[in-house]
Amino acid sequence: MSDPKIRTEAARAYPRKVVALTNVVIVSDHHGSAWTLHRRDDGRVLADLVVTGGDFPWLNARVDQREGLAEVRPLFAEELRLLDAGDLDVESWERAYEAIRIAVTLRSPEGHDS
């Protein structure tokens, strides 16, 4: 039987549909819902990220790009390049990650910015 305290804490931390199966808690992460990627400077929507699945706490999504996404795509490419480089230069990666955080924000289906 699953621990009610864990179920309650998961429901509070992740206010989505929570289903308990014996000792496993599955949190439904908006399958089919869309997160949105916005420019921080003007709020323009750059992409819809339609949830297709995931492995808690991570989500998989289809990216439906909108006008303007190409302008920030190099920021993501650089961050990924640094992660995949093998010998991670943490300071360079942190600068690349911060450049992304300065340029864009991710908004949940409920309208909360990440």
C-alpha cells in the first residue's frame, strides 16, 4: 500500500492528477497540453511545446515553432554543445544557460513561468 504522506506531498508539489499504484506514485504531466516558450523582453510566444510523454520529472514534447524561435535557437545549440563536449567546462555552461534564462521563459499550461 502506498504511503499517504508521499501521495499528499506529491500532490502539493505537483498539482496535477496523482494516481497511486502500490508503492509507486504516478503524476500525470499534462499529456497533450502545451507549454509555451516566450521571449522575456516582449513576451512573444516563440514555440508551443506539446507534451507527448515523459519520465517523471522530465517531459517529452513536440516543438511547434513560431516566428522568432530561430533568433534564440543558437543559444540552445551552444548550451547543448557544451553539455555534449565530454569534459564539461562548468563556467562556460553556466554562462550559456544564463543566456537562455535571460532571453526566454517557459510557461506551464496553467500560466506559471519557470
